[in-house]
Amino acid sequence: MSHDPNCIFCKLVDGKIPSRKAYEDDEILVFHDISPWAPVHLLLIPKRHIPSMVEVTPADAPLLGRMMAMIPKLMLDHGVTNGFRIMVNTGQDGGQEVAHLHLHAIGGPRPWAKG
């Protein structure tokens, strides 16, 4: 399925729900998480609806590779210079809250981190 009219991330892609965009092209939308875990918390989503990593196929490798490869520049553009975390939650037991594949890119000092 390339689009799910009930998916909140598909609605973001369609512009039906506003977001604070960090990047956008024909295949990818990057926006700031509304409940950030750190000073910089971006979500990267394919514009095509892919429910989770379970549904990823070899044909999706170029798209996922582009998403991963753009994260270092996105983090640097947002002032993250001391490292970052990339997370992909998959399925209910994996902590996935929205049934649309998304990568979390999280950077900057986390409030709970010491040191």
C-alpha cells in the first residue's frame, strides 16, 4: 500500500496535519518530533506508506539507505556535534507507536543523561 488515509504520518505527508519540517523531497519527509526526548529529535519517514520494518523488501534498500545517509548532515545542520542516536522501533513489542515506518534521529544532551 502506498498510502493509508487513516495513518497520521500519511496525513502529515499530505499536508492535512501541520508539522515542523526539517527536510522534504519526493520520497522522504523529515520533521521535528512533537514530544522530543532531547534538544534535537527528528523523525524521518518515507512518503510511501510502509507499515513497519517487517514489510520492508530489498526494493526498499535505496530509500532506507538514503534516509540513513542523510542523518549525519541533518544532525550537523541542527547543531548536534557530540554524537546522536538512530532508532527504528518495529511492532508493538518493539515500541512502535505509529504504523508507518519511521526513523528517530536524536541528538544533543538528554535530560536524563549524566556526565
